[in-house]
Amino acid sequence: DKSLADDPDNGRFFENYVVSEFIKKYQTFNPSAEFYYYRDSNMNEIDLIIINKGYLHRIECKQGINYNKSDVKGFEQVEKSKLKIGTSLIICNTNKIYIIDENVYAIPLSGI
């Protein structure tokens, strides 16, 4: 039997899990939040955008452990929004929270 870790689609499963957990939590505590996926013609993407109370929160889902600013280049595409930029995260398999860039953090999956 193959395990999920060996499955070529495991990144999609990870992303789907993270997005569904955020949606469940927001719908429980703040049902007016809006959820979006972003991809432009240059293939910049953001796995989850949450608009809540005038803030735009950017979230990337990654299965690895170590990331840097180049891994969130898609975040820059929405910085000119009329909304204030809120929390910006990479949800990943790290064991501890660390800073990626100003106001961008990598947090463990258990942190959601």
C-alpha cells in the first residue's frame, strides 16, 4: 500500500486540509469573512486570501519546513489593495514559528 506521503498529489491534500480548517474556524467565529484563491497571468498565486473586517490576510500552504521571501512572491501582487494587509502566513511542517519577511511568518500546521 502507498502512503499519502508517497502520493504525488499530497501537496494538494495538504493545501485542501489547511484551507478547509481556516474556513471552518472563520465560519464558526466570523461568518462574514470572505475567502478567495488568487492566480494571475504570470502564475503568481496565493492559496488563500481571507478578507475580514477591512483586512486582507494572505496564506500559503507548503509541505516543507524552510521557506524564504521568494516563496511568497505572490503576496506582493495584492499589496496595492484598498484593504489593509493583515496576517500573512506560510502554513508548513515546521516545528516552530519563524519570520519570513516583515509581517510574514511561517507557522506549524498545528498553529491553525
